[in-house]
Amino acid sequence: MRVAIIGSGASGLAAAYYLRQAGIDDFTLFEKHDDLGGTWRDNRYPGVACDVPSHLYRFTFAPNSEWTRRCSPGAEIQDYMRDIARKIGAADKIAYGHEVTEASYCDGGWDVTTSKGPQGRFDAVISASGALHHPKMPEIEGIDSFAGRSCHSAAWDEGTDVSGKRVGIIGSGSTGTQITSALAGIAGSLTLFQRTPQWIMPLPNHPISEEKRQEFRDDPASMDSYYHYLAGRFNDVFGDAVSGHNPEAYAQMVDACEENLQTSITDPQLRAKLTPDYKVGCKRLVLSDSFYEAIQRPDAALETGAIKRIEPEGVRMADGTLQELDYLIFATGFHAHSLCHPMRIVGRGGRVLSEEWAEGNYAYRSVAVPGFPNWFMIGGPNSPIGNFSYLMTAEHQAQFVVSLIAKAREGLAVEPRADVTDAYNKELREAMHGTIWVSGCDSWYFDPQGRVASYPWQFSRFQMDMKRPDFADFKLSPANA
């Protein structure tokens, strides 16, 4: 059994681990960059950190007693990924500088081509390329005319020194708030250009003491207990609150966000600018204990007016004023629904995945698509991503996908039945109607067709769905037929 894994971030490493557990050692991780780590390789901007607690944002097979903060900085997570790759024997199976451009199904196998040419035949392919790696730039007149230095947050040069400089940040989501917190007080002046205010949940990011780390080293069982405690808090309380399955927890979450805004912002005018006009949780919540303090500094400013254009000297507002800048940072997110883009994926009978998804991405339980035998995804359409630890999601999906590959190992072409897939996606769309995400806001959860591409159910359902495949839902045929 020869398997191609596309991507060497968290999803790819989870796939590699569980393939090895199943006794499948002939696999290659194709990575378009020169290092592994996915989002933690790409995002190195000031203040980058995970907003999921460190001891939950890890794999069950790789506990880590050395986290230094409640929510880990990006560099620590990147080091964690590198360490995992070494420990599971995946580091020497990564083909760097290989961007997969095409995968075509023919005669029971997949012919994979990368930016360096044909890579041969594989019995199965796992797409683990992630959702947040195609940077999204705003559509603003004159965006290329700025005479100072500018970049998207995912292309930050770690050698950049903004000390004493005039810095502008366009975008006020999680990334924009983290950069604001990190640079306020270092930059000579900082202006945050906010189109839409965010609800912010206070989450103190305390250091983890050496004594606590030693306790976890000495007693790994206590670290596992803490992992399961955090999983319960995040999945059964926070996740269920946002998806509409825990009204009491949702009410508490609303109170916490509103109180955080009221007690943290002293200036009524600034508070009004920072007050959203949509329900808590409609957009992905920002978790921060430092943003409100940072934006109230005398050297920081919040600009809520409309941007007319970008000029060589800075940002021209619709009212005619010019915000003069030395640095301009675009914290404007990613094309989150460009899954598998720009790869050309050709399945059975010449079916092209991008054409199948022309009216919206869909899949069987997020991991497989009818007509594409032995092609599987981790982090596919409607995966539980927004409100959960993605590493938990990736690990469950990896185990499920490897179970399907174990069936393919018997010489079978494994693909979901079209009728079952259609029924599942119909149920998904109907379930979305009761979620907070459709209560009246615009967010990156919406795909280009205007549909919410999140996961509308409890995480416990996802875990049950991923426990083991029901092969009655699949079309199984000889691979070389």
C-alpha cells in the first residue's frame, strides 16, 4: 500500500502517525514549502498564539509537559510539530518543495504530479492541505501604491523592526487583535482600521510555572486528566454554547463578553465603536486579555471610518483625511473555502473535483467525495474547526481515514455512496438554520455561495461519526476494475 499525503501540518502528521499504527509505512508527505508546520510555519507575526489552551491543543499520542503559557505562542507550537515529526518517524518522509499540482485516478490508482514533475502511482491519497493557507487581500484601490513596507500577516518578516514607526493594521479579527496587543507600545503610533467590531472573551494567558511543568513530567496521568477536563470545557460548554446546544452556557458567555467590554473600556465613544451589532458567537469569538488595554494606549488609535484608497503616504479615508504610515499590515484572513485549490483532482470517469464543487464544497462526513475512490481529506468541508481544538478534529478524522485505507488495502476502491452523501449534506444544511452563525452577520464561515460551512452539531456526535466507518455507506469495488 503506497499513500500520498498532501501537506505536513497538523493534519499530515496525524495521518502519518495513524498510517504507521496500521502498519502502513510506504507513504510520502508532499510539502510545498521548505519546512513543516502548516499555519504555525506561515504565521509568525508579532503576538501570534493559539486561542485554545496549550494542554488541549496537542495530540493524544504526543502529550507535552513543556508548554510555557496557558495558550501557546506560535513558535512553541511549531517546535512541537517538528518534534512530533521526528518522534513518529515522519521527518524523513517529507518531500519539501513539492507542491502537488495534479492527482488523477486511473486503473485503480492515483498518479500524482508535483511542481517538480510526476511522482508515480499511489494506492490512496490523503489531502491534508488545510483551510487557512491562501492569504486574502482586501479589495482597496491603490493597494500596491504604498511607498512604505506592507505585508499580509501570513508573510511577516521576523526581522522587521517597527520601533518608533507609524504602523497601520487593516483587520480586527483574532490576528489583528493579537498584532495590536503585541505592537502597541513598541510602534511610535499604531492605527487599527476596523470594519466590524468583535466580541472579545477574556482569556488570561498566564505563564505555566516550572513547578507545574515538573508536576506534569512526574505525573503524566495528571496531564491526561487535565486534557480531558479542558476537552469537556471546550466541547461540551464553549462549543455547544456557540452551536446552540447549551443555552445556559451561551448566556454565561454573552454576559462575560458584555461585561468585559463594559468594564475594560472607559471612554464611552471608544466603547461604542467597539460594540458589535450582532449576537455573541455569530462571528468566531476573539479570545484576549490584552487587546482592550492595548487599544486604549495614548499611542494607539481605532479608525472605524470607511477607507477610500491606499496612497504612497498611507491610507486615505472616505472623509478625506490621510493616515500617514510607515508600515501597513493586512490582517485580513484567508480564502478559507479554497480547499484543494489550486490542485487539479481528477477522479473516476474524468470527474474534476473543482467542477464537482462549483456550487459549493461537499463531502461525506467531511472526509470523502463520491466518484473519487481512495481519495480522502482531513479538514474537509464542514469539519469541526471554528469552536474546537483543530488537533482533536484532525486526529479523529485521521483515524477514520486510515480505517478506510485499511479497507482499500484489501484491493478495493473505497468511495462514499452518492445518495448517502446527499442525505448527509441535506441534514447539514437544515441543521445550520438553528445556529448562531445565521443570526445576522457576515463571517468567514460563509462560503462564496452564501452557505455556512461550519459544523452544526455537538462534538460528541462528530466523535461517534468518526469512531468507525459504516461500510454500508460506501461503494466498494475492485480497485483495478
